[in-house]
Amino acid sequence: MIIGLFFDLNSPLVRFLSKAVDIIFLNFLFIFFSIPLITIGASLTALYTVSMKIVRGEPVYIWRDFLGAFRSNFYQSSIIWFMLCMGGIILFADLYFLNNLIGITKIFFFCFTFILSFLYLTIAIFVFPYMARFKDSIQKTLLNSLLIAFFHFPYLLLVMVFTVILFLFVVSSFAGFLTGIYVATFGGFSLFTLLASFLFIKLFTKYEVNKAETVDC
């Protein structure tokens, strides 16, 4: 009976193992294509593209779909990734600058930096799954990602809190760092995007309908 589960290609066990292998392979693809660092944006968009297809139950060919999404989104994703990197550097510089301020000036710049950091994190979370589903200009992509996030603020907070908790766990201790490295290497990135894709698909569905209706008109 147990042996039959391994030879029956339609058995729940075989389907589970197949999905697990796909997730690990997808994770390795993301890591490999992110090695140059400047390609992380395109690699992350491709990761979300494949993850959303898996969640939607569409036919998925991991290598072909990932590579196709990586190529088609490379230019725009790389530009946005570069903008996010520059924005992150500026925010860190602002935080360093805050240490040299005192009084009301420090409070004002702290509030200003906090707002900018929140907007930055919002775009960083939503922009790559948005590019995985929609084709827009860079300006519209950034703006629409921000608008969708704020229109669905509870979902934004859910993803943001979950992301921050994972980050704090990794940096909290050496054991947490090693655990994070291990999990991320063997499926952590793809597993996170798969879970997040359930939420993003729910948010994007009505906007996909609106876009289709606009095209039909």
C-alpha cells in the first residue's frame, strides 16, 4: 500500500513531493539569477510570476516560465531595483544624519524620515508582484503599486509586519541568521512568495478585470 503511493503519479504524496521539488528548484533559480545583485529586481519579478501561476493553478514550466519572465521584465525591473537601492542608501544616510540633530529639528526630520521609509517599504513590497501581473510604464507601476497598497491598507500591514518579523528574527542572533540562511537557501524565498501570492492575487483580480474592460472598450 505504501509502495503504491510512490508509484502512483496521481497520489497525494507524489503530488506533494513534486510541488516541493518545484519550490526548491524555483528558489535555486531565484538565487542563481540574483548573484550579480543588479539582476535581483528582474529575478524577483520572475519569482512572483511563476509563484502566481502556481497559486492560480495554471500549467507551470518552472525553468521556461522563470526565464521568460526574467527576460521580458529585465529592463524595467532593473531600473526600479536600482531606484530602490538608491532610495535605501539615502534613507540610511538620513538616519545617520538624525544622530547629529537635537530638539525640535530632530523630531521633525525623524517624522519626515519615518514617512519616507514607510512609503519606500510599501513600494518595495508591492512593486515586484505588480510587475509580475501588469505591464505599465515605470511611473504608473510605482504609482499604482502605492495606490493599491493604500487602498488595501490591512493587507499592506499584514505583509509588512510579516516581513519585518522575519527580518528581525534573522538579525536578532547568530542562530537566527544561520537559520535564515539555511531556510532561504532551500526554499525560503519561493515559499514566501507563494504565500504572499495568495494575497496579491486576491488584491489584483479586480484590477485585472478593470484593465480587461478598458481594453474591450
